[in-house]
Amino acid sequence: MYKENRNSISLISALTHSLIALLMLSSRATSLSMSAKNAIKSKPLNFHWFRQDLRLNDNPALNKAIQNVNKSPSNDVSKGIIPIYCFDPRFVGGETMTPFGSQKCGVKRTKFLLESVEDLRKNLEKNGSGLVVAYGKTEVVMENICKAIDSEVDGIEPNVVVQEEPASEEYAVDRAVKRAIKSFKKGASGNLDTVWAATLYDLDDLPFNDGVNGIPDTFTPFRNKVEKVRNLE
């Protein structure tokens, strides 16, 4: 089982360098087309980091990324959104274990994940986009991509949008990614924007005085209150 899992991940890893190379070629074209006269020091580079939300429809984080791009200045290096997915060895791989000695991601789950990423890429391509797929720690992948693009287009400002995952390991990765895009070179600046989408209702829309802390302990009072609020339907 472990061997099959590792082989699948190895195939993904083999594709990573070519995908980043394509991204660099696109960035080089952008750099050559931008005159020195119009160049601005800070050049936005917009990423949408797919994690558990491998879909295009009903995706609040992706919607947020699109909104950011619509507000982006004309010197936006990405000229849209760079979608990226990372097979992080801390979560995927035959030798990645929980503290209890079980696999974090077994063969069947890995197969499903590979199929989901493949489907996401096809859906993005249908919409004229693509998907950067990488294997490695997400913060290291993001740092390397930023360094590679910045070597061609000096002065980039990475902006990463991702769905928030309320778990300690994911929060630790978020902090690491945030540090990476702020420190990939001296004087770098970047932003990581996490978007809540882990519940059926948005936390800000809950009709309770104390928000999530005001949710009743039993279901019936919760249902009675929520059913009266039309904008939650």
C-alpha cells in the first residue's frame, strides 16, 4: 500500500518543475511587455491556494480571490489568478502517520485526491485557466515560486487566498506560508487571506446576539431561530 501511495506522489512531484517552468515563462513575457517607465515597485501576484475545497462552484475563497483580482491594479503580474495545489508530505504520503500510528492518507484516499485534483484541473482548463500542482511543504513551494518569478519580474507582492481550515496543523501551515511570502527576499511583502467556509451558514450571518457563542445547546431552538431569517435560506 505504501509503495502505491509513494508512486502516485512521485508522479506529481515529477510534474512540478515543468509546471513552475511554464509559470516562469509566462512571467518573463509579462516582464518583457512592461516598460520601465510604467513599472511600479509593488507588482501584485495573485494566487488561489486550493486545499480541501477542490471545486469552482460555491467556493467562497475562490470568490474572494476573484474579487481581489477585480480590484487589482494594471501592473498585476499574474493578470488574473494563479491556481495552485500542493501535495504536502505532512498530510499526504504512505509514510505520513498520525500520532496514533495510522496513515493520515491511505491508498484509497490518495486515489480519490488525485482524481479530484485532476478533475479540478480539467474544470479550470475549460474556463481558460490551468492549475499549478506541486509536491512539497506548501510554504517552501510558495517561497520557491515567488523567488523564481521575482527573478524575472522584480518587485512582486504575493497575495494568497485560501479557505480557512480550523485545525492546529493547518493553522501552523498557514503561519508558515504567511512568513514565506513575506520573507522570500529582503524587503518582500505579501499577504495571506484566509476565508471561512467550513460551515453551512456564514458565522457573521448567524441570528444570535453573541454569534457562534450564542448558538443554543439543542437543535430545535437553533432551527426555530434560523428558519425565521430568510437570507440564510
